[in-house]
Amino acid sequence: IKNGVFTGAVLNKDSWRNKEKVLATFLHERKIHADAARSVAVGDTESDIPLLEMVGNPIAFNPNRMLAEHAKKKRWKIIVER
């Protein structure tokens, strides 16, 4: 955000690789104390696994094969939109 306007510029181009760190930083900076056991996260690829493991209610939404296999092992909710 620059001068109150959303620019769309990506500040950290590698943030998609560390979503769990981005979330942790976001919560810490804003002094938000989230209850991880009651929180929900949604992911669609294996790069989302660390983020999904942070919450009590992970959802694999239209997951790729690697995430689907991991989600099945962990007994996470899997949603496939058709």
C-alpha cells in the first residue's frame, strides 16, 4: 500500500515458499493471538503443508497428488470441486 492505495507490488517474491513464516510474522506484528487448534487453513499443493500443519482444521482444496496423499495420511479434510 502506497499513499493509501494498493499497488499490487509483491514485497517478498519467495513468500509462497514460507507461508507459515509469513503468517507467524503477520500475527506477531499485529499482536494477534490466534488459537491454532480452532483455526482453519486451506491449501492446494505440497508447499502448503507446513501452513496446514499449524492449524487444527486443515483443508486440502482441489489438492495436487502430493498434498492429497499427505492429507489422507493425516486424515485432513479433502475437498474436490467439480
